Amino acid sequence: MEFESRREASPEAEEERYDVFVQWRRGKPHEYAETINASDPEMAFLLARRNVDLRSEPLSIWVAPRSSMVQSELGDSTLRPSTDRSYRSVAHYAHGGDYGSEEAAEEAAEEAGQ
């Protein structure tokens, strides 16, 4: 595989942590596989490919620098499911979707809002 940017690895280069995600089957999501320390993205990809190939034949490998990932805070209230279940009310389906006229549709919408 060729990469657009080629950088010479220097002995002074600091290693960065990269997370590796693998897709094992078509239609399935990528799953976390491992964390790799590497001096650049190309080296991280090569190490990930070598380590993953030892176990099986993946369809796809993603390598992302951990420093670029964003994580939610523990207890983040925006991640809670909605408690609004009004869509489950029978009032929304009382006329079976066939209102016959605009007036009937407006009446049904008003009843559902109460």
C-alpha cells in the first residue's frame, strides 16, 4: 500500500498511540482490536496489518491516532434515551392515516396534541 506522505523516521521521533479497528465480515461494524505505539501513521498501519493478519483475514483495518479521538464525559445527560413516547399513542393512528378531508386531519392533530 502506498501512502501520500513519506517521512523519514528519525531516532528522535516520539512514538504516538494508535487505536486499531478491524472489520471481519462484510456488513458488520469495525471493532476495536488493539493499541499500537508507532512513530508515524504509516508505521502504525504496517504494525496493525502484521498483527491482525496473524489471527485471521480482515476485510478492512482502520488506524487512528488516539490524540485525535474525542470521548464523551461519564454521565453525559445528552446520551440518555428520550422519555418522550408519544409516538406510541393510539391517537396518532386513530383514523388509519385516511382522514378524508383537511378538516378531519386537523381535528385528529388537535386530539393527538391534547
